Amino acid sequence: MIAMTKYTTEEQNPILHSSYKPTNMIQKEKEIRITQDYGLLILCVFFGIGTWLPTNAIFSQMPIFVQFLPEGWSLPSYFSVLVQCANIIPFLYYIFNKKLKKFQSTLICTFLIIGSVSLFCLAFTYRITGTLFNRNYSIYFFVFSFALASVGCTSSVLFLPFMNKLPEMYLVPFFIGEGLSGLIPSIVALVQGIYKEGKCIKTVMPNGTVVQQYYYEEPLFTSKLFLIIIGVIMLISTVSFFYLNYFSNFIKNSNNTDKLQTQNQNSAEIVNLESLSTITFSMLLLLQMVINAFANGILLSIQSFSCLPYGTEAYYWSVNLNQITSPVIIYFAYFIPLVSFRILNICCLLLSFSLFIELFTALMSPTPPLKGTIIGMVLIVLVWMIGSGLISYIKLSVATILRRYRKGLINYGLVTQLGSSLGSILSFVLINNLHLFHDVPKQSCN
């Protein structure tokens, strides 16, 4: 039997359509596309890596930086505010989006190059300090960190909307790359090691006096080499975008039918996107804003206060394992429905418990429960890992829903940066002005 299909317009009828081609030609084109798809998947991953790689690299080094830079435990809160100050750039892009949209590819290339150059510059200047208002500050660290943060902040409204040029199947590889932007610095940092808990060592001075000095066991290699390695990876991401940009127009024109591939997910569990109300759409944007207020603002600022009381190694493992968790969760997103409200609600509920514990231990610093115990250190690292994984899954789910609406992703990017800014400003005030979170004096032998 021959199945009859009714076409309501000439455009829907493949025979009447001007782009109709015989079956054998279509088969050949499909074979070509399959070969090219794998290359595009890899390019999308590397493009995603370049989004937050510089910023995540800085956070991976925080367990080392807080030991020696003058800001101490408050350094993450300063850095979070710097990251949010960089949000003025995506905000301006959003305002002038219509005029700048035709320069989208050029702007992406520019920011990727800025990220690469700034990483190399920071590698040679991060320990240089300067005096401001009668206090020592890490001036060069702040300047180049601002440049690096501009790459990540702009990626939400510039890099992500670029993915609309590709079929939906390429969005998850982009998010995998974004997750790897945290995984890669963490792996390098795990190889690098950390300045382990110090100890007092007797030292004979030139005049013969014997004094005790606090000594840290140094890591395998310095932060300078770490930043150079990340800079090289950033260059690879920049080159990948050049290739991706070249192929994207071809894919847009020839793979229109592929956009329907990822829509065939469990229909009983999946939300009917066509029926989403304005209120639901707004609530998803609000959820995204709140999630990022915590993820990119509050949590990054208080993590040192929550983990360091349990030891330098607790903070070290928490920071780096958190960034490993994100790409792992995104990988499993291939097998779990991304637009299920039931799963989304469960994740939000579990995340609320994780956030409570993280905030509680930070407020109790420097004497949180189970301080000085192995179980305390293990539990705090696990709580931060679970929270990081839940945040990654929720953000990806919201992005998957919103991308199917006009200006959905650019609104997603805007509320992402707005939430991040509000969270960073709030945490900075709480830490540096209201002093609700307390650190401990630097170790000494006196």
C-alpha cells in the first residue's frame, strides 16, 4: 500500500517545491551530512569551551590565590563583583542588538581573542599588587580578570544565540563544551596540586638567630604555568569558532529538516511547548535569574567561608569537583527529558536543601559543625558537588525550552546576567560591608 500525504501548500509538497531532489541525491547528501555532523559536534564543543573557560580557570586557582593575595578569603567576592561589572557589555549589546546583530561573528571572534591574550598577560602579573586607599590590592589581577569575565558574561547573549544558526541537536554539545570549560581547568588544577596545610619549620637567620616560619608545601607547578596552559586551550577554542562560523551557514540551509530530530522525546512526560502561557514563560525566566543569582554570585563568593574551615583541601576539592560535575550531568541530559516540569520541580526541591546547608556552614564560619573531622570535610564537598550538578541540569532544561521561542535565548542570557549581578552585589555587601561571614587569621608560628 502507498501512504497518501496531504499537502496544504506548495512549500510543503516536496515534489512541487523548488528544492526537490531525487531520492538518490538526497541519500548522498545525507551521507555527506553525517560525516560533517561529527565535525560540527566537535566544533560546537570547543566553541562552548571558550565561553567560561577563563573565568572558571581563575576560580580553579582560588584555593591558591587566597593564600597569598592580600584580599585573602574575601578574594572570591571581589572577583564575583568584577565578573558582574563586566555585565555592562552584554547589557549594551542587548540594547543595540538590532544594529550589532550583523557583526555577531566578528564580536565573538574579538572576545575570544581578548580572553586568550588576557590569560597570557595575567600569567605574568597576577602577583603584582598596588596601593589604593591605603590598602594593598591585586591591581593587575583585577584588571585582567575583568577582561576575562567579559568573555563569559557576553557569551550568554552573544555566543548562545549564535547557536540558533544550527539545528537543535547541536545545542547540547555546546552546553557540554560550556561544562568542559569548568572541567578542563579542574583537571589541570588536580594535576597541579595545592599548597597543602602548612607547618612550622625552624630556620637559621644570617645573624645566627633561630626562628620558626610557617611553610606551605608547594604544588607541582605554579599558577603562572597553569594560566599559560589555559591560554593555549583558549586559542584552540578561538580557532574552532572560525571553522564553526564557516560551516554554520551551510548547515542552516541544508539541514532544515534536522531541527525536528530532538523533538521526538517521551510525549507523555514532555511539556507541550506550544501551550505554554505567558506566566509559565515568565516563571522560567525568573527561575533562571534566581538560579544564577546563587550559582554565579552568592555561592561563588561564600564557598571559601563554607569550605575553608574544614581545611584547604576541602576547598580545593570542592572547587574543582564542582566544575567536573557540570559536564557529567549535561552528558546524562542526553538520556533524561530536558523539558519535563516534574523532573524540573524535583531538582529545584533538592537544590533548596543543598543551598541551605551551604549558606548555613558559611554563616557558621570559622566554626561550622563537624569542623576538624574527616566526615565533615567529605560531607561539605559532596553537598557542593550535588548542588553544582542540580544547577547545571536546571539551567540546561530552561534553555532547551526557551530556545524554541522568538528571542527566547537572548532573554535567557539577559536574566542569567541580571541574576548573576544581583547575587554578586548582595554577597559582596554581606561579606565586605556587613561582615556576616568570618574568616580566620593567617597561620603563623607565634
